[in-house]
Amino acid sequence: MAPDDYQETGRFAVTLDGQDYQLPRHCPHRGGRLDYGDVNRARGTITCPLHRSVFCLKTGRHLNGPECGDLTVSRAPASAGRDPR
């Protein structure tokens, strides 16, 4: 595999109001690392650090920034003793 062929995939969790939201690791716009994004718990959003696209944590809906579509978000009960991000 050539270095340029490397693609990281997967999901990560953000806990909001006692609920884990599983999000894709990368933004659909240009692959920005959402796991390094800015989480705003008061608004329930995450902002991509690359081009500042904003998404709803609960629904994955694209709210602001470059047009790129929504995130696929799934929910699970918050894990006891895990880092709430």
C-alpha cells in the first residue's frame, strides 16, 4: 500500500446529556478529523476543524459551513467510567 492510499476510517463517541453519540471520524466535506473538532455541548454541535462545517450531534444534520451533507449518527447509552470527550 502506497502512503497516499492510506485512509483512516471508524467512529468515535461524544457524550451529551448522558447519551453517547457515535460519529464518523471524518467530515464528509473534505475528510477533516471530526475527532479533533470543537464540541459545543450547550448547542449540541460539533464543528469540523478543517473548514468549520457544523453538525448537530444528536441528528447529524449539517447546520452550517460548506455544503457536504449530513453525518450518520447512532446512539447508545453512555458508558460508565469512560472519558466524556
